Amino acid sequence: MTEEPALGVDFESEDFFSREHEESLPLRIRRLVNSQPFAVLCTHGNQHPYGSVVAFSMTEDLAVAVFATPVTTRKFQLLSQSDRVALLIDNRCQHLDDMMHVEAVTATGKAIRVEEGKDHEYWMRLLTTRHEYLSGFVQSPTVALFCIEIARYFHVVRFQEVRQWTPKNKPG
């Protein structure tokens, strides 16, 4: 997988962020990801961006996300045109009266269709363990499973504090 451009040395320097005695960034990302069952999948094709709400699940190491979509959707068509995606996960619904407490993470990476075989069963189980109601849906022959190999996360709090994290077990 081709590396995405990073934000530069200054972005990752200790002085760039106001450091509080907080939990580590991977733990904050894990907590946010685990608390939100849905995300916005950002795709593009034909020179236009597109966003779709998806039910997702994540591997324990946060290196791969999985979701399902019918093959007759615009989402599937756009994923077939370009594998570069972003997955936005946030908790805005929990803080309707105070946007300064909203936390968001954008996971960027490459979407890969999971073909039938032994891996298909693993990814289907990972998704349906979190979203039991999708069991019949994901077994349909007209539904495709996709994994997102996550290149990096951008974690945002208080609208302007942005930190970047790359999963250690990054695929590729």
C-alpha cells in the first residue's frame, strides 16, 4: 500500500499540542471506536466525493475495519473505482449541547473487497458479532464485504487539537 503523506515534523512535535494528563492516543481512539456502532465512509469517484453511513467493526489492533454493502449501491460502485477511503467516527450525538466535548477520529486507508473463502467467514463474524442484526444481510449473495487497511488515524478534540496515530500492525 502506498503511504499517505504525513502532516510533517511540526505536526507531530510535543510542543504542537497542549498535553494534558490523558489516556494514550490509541486508547482514546479505541474507546471512541468501541462506543460508536456507525461511521461515515467517505469515498470518491467521477471527480465527486460521497459519504455513506455504515455499520462497522474493527480489529483489536485497530489496523483494519470491516463493513458490508449491497453490490447495487453507489457506495459499491465508487469503491470499485477507487480504493482510497476515509472512515469518520465521532460522538457528536452524545454532546448536542456542548460541541467542545465532541471527539472525532478519521481513519484513512485502502478498501479491499473480501472475496469468498476462509477470510470471508472471519470478517463476516467480526462484523456480525458487533452487529447481530446484520447476520442475514451479510450472507446474501448480493452483499459485498470490504476491509479497510488503515494507514493512519487523525484524532480531533476541541475542534483544533489534532493528533495523528499510525497502527503498529499496519497492513501492507
